[in-house]
Amino acid sequence: MAFPVILVILDAVVIVAALIGAYFFRFGALPMIPGIGQPPLQPYLYPLPVVAVLWLIVFKAFGLYGRRGRNFGWDTIFALLGAVLVGSVFLSAVGFVYRGFSYSRLVLAVGAAFTFVGLCLARAAAGSVRTYLLRQGVGAQRALVVGTSVAARELCRRLLNGPASDYNLVGVIPADEYGHIEPGCPVAGRLDEFFDVVRQARVDVVFFGSDVPDPVLLDLVLECDLRGVAVRILPSTLELMATKIHADEALGVPVFALKQFRLKGFNRFVKRALDVAFAGGCLFVFAPWWLFTALLIKLTSPGPVLYRQERVGQDGRTFELFKFRSMRPDAEAETGPVFASANDDRVTPFGRFLRRTSLDEIPQLLNVLRGDMSVVGPRPERPFFVEKFASDVPRYLERHKVKSGMTGWAQVNGFRGTTSIERRVEYDLYYIENWSLLLDLKIILRTIGQVLKGAGQ
């Protein structure tokens, strides 16, 4: 289990335990107000799941599940203090507005104090366990160093002789045969064997020294990105003098870090949870309308209600995509696979309405629940088009690093149907590289607006 997920679970347990403990401390250890008896425990228990989730969201905003939360120290302590204070103020405001039950403000104050102390102790313990496991090689990323520049040799020295870090050195690949290798550092191979080394050693991250030739470096970096291998660039002394560089926390060696793929680990878990909640809610709430739509399709044209088609999704895996049928059953009998156009004569009269309102896409909520798709992501294409575009459009296959979506950043910006594939890919890659829950929400809201305007195709 990823360390951030463990922290989320640990934090949730501490929050709930601290607030329950605050109730018993306030009404068990402190003197009671004359004329007011002890309130029941149940009203304090019911909102705990919501309170815990709200506080966890605040912790996420304070970066406590990212780099700041990996190692326990003063940065983490001050971040926890700030997050607990913000969460307490928010809960106080909610308690003031809510009149269904009069909650004790002292319970909240004591609960906040218990939460802060409990989180510090829990995080310290988790950090100690993590450090021990890293020393045993458990949970560390397998790192490969390419080059023998000054910074590359210093990194190797610290990985070999320094304290436990997030990286486990698998070896070094010299940029040329004359490179000086740090004593005791294993040679993993030659530069022309790079990808064999990455595959066989199951490398997670590659550090490139400044002595790697630029043309070679560009090819290797692009290929690493496609393979999901993280990349770090070790700058030269001149670059360090001319640029403000943040040092890596674990190693203390300055690096350039390429923008990381964000939809993994905890972020992937959150996105999947929201996908299931959104898709399940839509199917349940609007079920009568979907059934009415299916009945109209059956009554207005011969053929099945659902149209099933093979599409290519995450990591190149194929799946069966569902849509309400909007065309004649034999639509591609003569033409083969082609994109639908605005005035396509293969579309049925009711199907034209479905396409204009995008209601033909609704059955894809089933694909979302099955895990084939996400609500937001690059639109999936058929294998025929994927094979064609993969050879014609640069970086096209990078769209498959995430799950396909019912709607996407390209679609809400007007790139759908027969529009430019190159521009669609640009927008899809922007989404992948800049993903956030706020961006997903923005895309969903813009999609709803376009559907209401009948801007579908």
C-alpha cells in the first residue's frame, strides 16, 4: 500500500479517536455546567465521518500527503498545526450555523488539541517505521544514475553511504568510457544498453548527469516518459549558479524534476471513488429517463437499443464501449470505420436528437462503474484509428496513460468529431499533465453547459 494512503487511513483514525476522546474528557474529567446534564454521545458520533473527510481534504490542501508528509520534521509539525486550526475554524462555523443540535465548543477545542498531538505522534511513529523499512530496501524507488558528472558522482556517494532515503541505487551507466565512477558503485551497463537495464532492473527513476549528450538525453527522456519511468536531471555547476533550484529533500542534491504524472497512488484512488459516486448517482436518479429513451429508440427504428463497439483504453487495453444507438444498424457496412459528421445520413431521426444532446453517451456510465472508463479523460478511439494515429500523430499513444473519459478537456474546447486530431492530442496531454479535481469539476460543468445548449454532435 502506498505511504500516502497509509497516512490517510492513519489520520482518519486519529481524528475520530481524538474527537471521541474529547467528548469523554469534557463530560467526564471537567466539571459540568450547573443545570446542564451530560448530552448523549450519538449526536457527536453521527457527523464524525463527514468531519474526518473534511479535515482530510484540508490536510491534502496543506500538502501533508505529498513531499511534506513523507518525513516527519518541523515542516510537517507546522503544516499539521495550520491544517488543524483551519479545519477547526471551518467546523466551528458549521456548528454555529447548524441548529439541529447544540454542540459543545469546548469539545471541539479539546478535540482539535487531541487531534494535533495525536497526529504528531502518529506521524512520528509512521516516519520511524518508514525509515526502518527503507533501510531494509522496502518501499524505496529503484534508481539508476546515468553519467559521471560531479553531481552524478555526489548523488551516487550519498546513495551508497548516506542515511536511508527514498531511493535504492541499482547502478550507474557512464556517459562515456572515460567517466570516473564513484568507488563501490556498481556499473549497470553501457549507454546503448540503457533500456535493457531499465527493464531488467525494474528501474523506477533515472537521474541523468550533465555529461550525457543532449541528442541522446532527449531520446532517453522521451522514452522514459512513455514507459512511466520518472526522470531527474542533475544540473551542471553553471546551471546551479544561474538558476534557482530546489534541493531534493531526501538526498540534498539539486535536481531538475520533470513534471510528474499526477494520476497515480492516492490521486487515482480519489478520482476512482468520485467516478463511482457520480456514475452510480446519475444512473439511479435518472433511471426513468434512461428507460424512456431506450423505449423511444426501440419504437422509432429497427435494431438493438445499445450500440457496442471496441475501443482502446488505458495502457492500450481494449474494452467494449456502450452507447444508445443513434445510427442505422448497418451504418458502416459499405464504408468501414469512419468518423461521424455533422449531417451524417446514417443517423436516425431520434438518433440526431440523441447526438445533439449527447444523451447517446449515457450508457457509458456503465463503463465507468465497470472501471473501463472515467467520467473525465481523453475520448477512447477504435483500434483502427489508434493504429493509424499512432504512426501519424506525435505523442498520440501518451493519451492512454490514463483511463478514457466520457468527456474531456479537448471536447469542452470544441475538438470532437472530425476536428483536428493533433489539436485534440495537445488538449488531452495538457489534461494528463495538469490533472486536478478542480480541473475535472470544471470540465464536468462545461460539459453540462454544452449539453443544455445542444452543442453535441
